[in-house]
Amino acid sequence: MIAEVIVDVAAHPIDRPFDYAIPAHLQVLVEPGMRVKVPFGNRKVLGFITAIKDTTAFDPARLKPIHELMDVVPVLNEELLDMAKWMKKQTVCFEIDALQVMIPSALRAKYEKRFVLNAPIEEIAAPLQAYFGKRPFVRAQEAVEVYGLLKKELEKGTIVADTDISQQTAVKKVRMIHITDSLETLESIEIRPNAKQQLKLMDYMKENLGKSIESSQMQKDAGTTLPTIYSLVEKGAAIINNEELYRDPKLQSEIERKPSLQLTDAQQIAFDAIDGSLSTSKTFLLHGITGSGKTEIYLQTIDQVLKEGKEAIMLVPEISLTPQMTLRFKERFGDMVAVLHSGLSAGEKYDEWRKIQRGEVKVVVGARSAIFAPFRNLGLIILDEEHESSYKQDDSPRYHARDVAIWRSEYHQCPVILGSATPSLESYARAQKGVYELLVLEQRAKNQPLPEVEIVDMREELRSGNRSMFSVPLAEAIRERLERKEQIVLFLNKRGYSSFVLCRDCGTVMQCPNCDISLTYHRSTEMMKCHYCGYDEPVPHTCPECESEHIRFFGTGTQKVEEELARLVPEARVLRMDVDTTRNKGAHEKILSAFGEGKADILLGTQMIAKGLDFPNITLVGVLSADTTLHLPDFRAAEKTYQLLTQVSGRAGRDVLPGTVIVQSYTPEHYAITLAKDQLYEPFYDREMAMRRASGYPPYYFVVNIQFTHEDLMTAASYAEQTVSYLKGQLSANTLIIGPSASLIARVNNRYRYQCLIKYKKEPKLAEVMQQLIKIYRSEWIKKGATLAIDMNPTSVM
């Protein structure tokens, strides 16, 4: 028996299966999708078995055998192995990268160099005997001081160098004490009268006959110690076992089950359309305004799928969205729900993934990577807020969750629902063409009116002498809501205190030394930070150029807004939600729970608060600057602005109380802002499509972004130019190649960045040319310190 193995080495010549002999003792166990340790060159590496066969093109006698099996059951099923091959072509990545992204990070390999004893301990040098006294190996980092001695022993062969491969997180086990259910057995155990601890524990055991209790809990409840427990276990009072335990990321409070809601007529029509197509690979675009009850359709459709004995995946874009969505799902489906998102620890993710793999759950709620949940009988896949750019992975493999969902739907013959109040132009265009089936919800589920939206021209505010970041209408509305004990959401898509720090005398802006970007001032730590490479430094007291003391902070961030709010309405209780306040585990959930329980009046945050929040008491939403995303040099800038404003407006007036939205802007006449005011999606779509057609961008063209980086500016530019001339010689005349040009932020982390864009409608040779380009890069340019990134259909070209 021979195994085809993809090894954990990301290099172009190695991006293919290698044949390994399966040792006789492993032949019963081995299956495709298992991880193995295999000899590769002069080391051992991790690999994935992708196929098993009887013949090989090589001399069978010369095949190296598999060294060790890392799994007893496959970690990847046949479907996911096929998908990895598809992703390799689709996203121009290595197959090993595609395989690794499908498993939780806990299962990814941890490589550790170590020295292993290969002879009796007496035969090695005396100073080394202390190192090997406790165990038969020593980790390389523990033995730095005795490398010289180790080298001599390696030459003698008494010690061998080895690479230990293990996964990053182990299964969590707990010590369980199973108390006997026989009172006679307990009473027959003799305990000395002065063994007070044992007597006390015996009384506790008699009260808990036949129960299984965790040892730490028993020690706490019985006020005893582990040795005392062991002494009674030896006398036959109980049995002790190490048992597997899931790390449980469930919401803290106990969750009570809730029944389905009555669907409105529009919801019923949408539900019936999906319900009638549950055994087809149809893609539905569910276009419903904010608050129209899309989630209830998801829940009831999943209910139908579960009744048929199938499974469902529900994707949401942000971690901040997940706690509320998870709660809704757990209220409906209880323990059948697993949660997968980046807010969990590696161990919790691993345990949730194992529940899915073992078939213990039927529904997965999670962010992007949950699309790879190892279900075997999928009945439905849902992407909520399908327009979100966070569904696209930024680094290799650069997959889009929507494309993976559609691939899986065809494999399982099950439908995909793409839900959004503001669909991406590509999805809506496909729905117009009949590639997707369009389902529309035009009314809010509880028939509440859409919030009243007022656009404030900040130029007029400035002319009238108001230099505050709060316009007069917004400041008055905040005070009014506070008096009425209603809640407010304030949105600003910029964290930190101010955008840049400037010297008023000479005009110097404090720049990051590693990137071509200004440093952002963070008031809480009195530091200036680079949001690209993480560099930080204290704020200077004098200008580094002219030594003037006139250092000023320009622009606005969430920290600065928080401070100004304290001056404007000192009585208000404010919660801030941005990357800085949500670094710690569970922080999203804590902030949203506190706001939901009415412990704060104002929730201030970046885009993580713009979507999915559903609190009945929010009656005012303030958008402090609608222009932050509007003037970016990106063809999707207007689309992203429209989506963000519509989504954030939808947080207001979702229950009985009517809602108001105040949008502050310096370009209030822009169509993305005026059309978002009344949530007019079709007019926005028509206007934006005309712009895309005129400038030749998606959905009229497909786009590929190719980016080079190098520590030397001229080298990066040279590789980019060579690439453009190569592409022009290989691709058809109708394909446009734009560039090369310096990226918007030309230097990040001391590496210069150049890019070029390919625009095409049909390009049969594209996949082949991209593979060739990677080959050239891998064989020549990588050795000279260059990096190349190919992004097919990017969500942003910045």
C-alpha cells in the first residue's frame, strides 16, 4: 500500500503529492485525510494523506515509509480534500495552504528541535547526564550552554538530533472520581479513628453514592486533599479516571429555549421559495431592508433542514455580531449549535470543531473559516451580510467564503442563502441576470417605519463657528434622548485619539519610520502608533525637526470622541467599542451585554457596531463622519459608504420606539449619502453600475491585483515592470493591464510595495499564466528577497 502525501513545505517544486510506503502495522488504520509524520530530505515533516493506491511510478523498494500516524480518524473528509485542489487553482495558492486553512489552528503542527538519547546514559559525558536524567530527550533551546558537548556526542552516535512534531493544543482532560453505588462497600472500609480527613471524605461519599465528581470539585466540596482521595480510592471506595472534557465557550447565562415566530406574508413567500428548493444547489439572494426579519427566515429554514436529518452552516461577518447571533441560535436549537470565530481560544475552537467532526452538533454559527466545518450531510449554507469584505481572506489562500459556499452547495446539492440589506453589486447583478434567485423583503418585520434620517452639512456648521465634532442637531438630539432614558449609538470609523500629530511651526507630521504613513495618537497610553506594522513611540514634547513646542493633534478618533462626549454630556455613561477596547477574550460580549442591560446610555464605536445589533431601546444613531470611507482611492469606496450608512442607520428604531439617524458629512450631496438616507438600493445600484461600466470595474470586468514588495525600492519596481511586460506577452489583446505603480501606502514595515491590475472579461489562459508567474517568482525572485501576492477578485485595490 502506498500513500500520496502533501507535505508541509510551502515551495513551488514541492507543491505536489509524494509517494510513501505504508508500514504493515499501519495499513489497517490509514485513510485519506489523516495527518502523518514523514521523512523529507534529512528531517521529518507533517503531511496530509490525499490518496491511497497500490502502484507507484517509482521503485517501491526505494520509497521511504511513513514515520508515524498523527490521527486515528481523518481530520479532512473526501469533500474537503477535493476542495483543496479546487482552491489551489481558484486562488493560486499551494495545496498545503488550502489544507491547513480547513483545520483549526490547534491541529497545525508545532515543530521542535531536540536531542534524543541513543545509548545508556552512563556512556555520555558527565555534564550531559544531568540534562538527560529526567527524560530521554532534551529540547534544543534548553541545552544552549552545552552545544559543544552535544556535538561530540552526536558524532559518536550516543545522541541523535530529531524534530518533534506535535499539534499545538491537546485534548483537555479532567480527573473524575466515580464513587461506588454500594453503601455496604463504603461501610466495610476500615479507617483509623485519628484519620480525620479520610473520615470526613467518607461521610461526603456516603451522601453522594454512585455519583461522578471532578476531583477539584470534590476537594472543594469535601474540604479535602488529593492524597486523601487517592487513599480511599485504593481502599475501593471509588474509581479514578482521566476523562475528556470540552472547553465550553457558551454564553455565560443559562439559555432558555424559544419557539419560532409567526412569519409575515413577505417572509412566508421567501421561506416557501427556499423550502421548495432544499434538495437543489440554488443560490438565493435575500434582499431585505434592515429589521425586515431575515434572521427568522434563516432560523425556520434551518429548522426544516434539521427535520430532514441534514446540517447547516450560518456565517456572520464580525466577531462582535456573533454573541447576539449565537444567542438567537442557541435559544432555538440548544446544544445542537457549535460556535466558531476568532474570539475563542485555540483550545475552544478545537473542541467546537471536534463536536462537528463527531456529528454531535448540527448547526455551526461562525465567521469566515466556519465555511470549512467538516459536515458530511450539508443541507443549507447561509451568509448573512453577504456584502462584507471580511468574508475574503487577506493572505494565502485568498478565498472568498461565498465562492467556497457555492462550491460546497454543488457538492451536497443544497441551497445557499446570501442575505443583506445592501447586497454587493456583483451579487445583485447576478440576481438580475437570473444566476441567483432574488427574494425581496420591503417592509420591517414589525411594520415599524424606517428611521428618520437627517443629513447635516458640516461645512455650514463650520461657517457658523461650530468647531466641535458634534453638530448642533446631533448634540441636541443626544441630550434629548438622555432625558428620555433612551439609548444612543455613535459611529466613527477611526480608532485612536487623532489621525496624525503635526508641528504647527514647520508642518512636520510624525511618520512611522517603517511605513509611509502617519502615526495615530492614542490618548489612553500617551503613545503614537502605526496601525500597519505596530510600531509605537511616546508623543514628543518638541518637534524633532525644528524643536518647536507647538505640537498639535489633528483628525478625530474614537478616544477623542469619548473625551468630547464627557465635556458635552458629563452625566452620560459611555461604552467604547473598537479594536483597542476589545483585545481581551470575551470583551465584545461583555460590552454588548452591558449595553443591552441598560448599564450605558451611549455605545460609541467603529464599524464593528454598524451591523446586526438589535436593541429595542436605541432611538438615535449618530454617524460622526460619513466621509471616512467615501474618499478612499478604491473603486468600491461609494459602495462601502452606502452599505455602512444603511447598516448603521438600521440599528435605530427596531422596536416600538421610533428611530432617528443623524449623518454628518462634508459632502452631503454625494449620491452614496443621499440614497442611503431613504435606503433606496435600486437607484444606488443603477447609478453605481453606470460608474463601474464607464471605468471598467466589476461586475463588468474581473480584476486581479498583483503586488510586489522588497526592501529596495528600485528592485520592487523592476520586478513589477518585468511582470507587466511578461503578462502583456502572454495574455490576450482584450485584457487590460494597468500599472505598475506604487501602492497607495508605498512602504509598510520597511518594504516597498508596487502593484499592477489585470482587468478582463474572458481570459482562458489566466490560470496557466498565473501559475507560470508563481513558478518564475519561486525559482528566481524569492531568493533575492522579493514577495509576490496574487489576489483574484480583490475586495479592495488599495
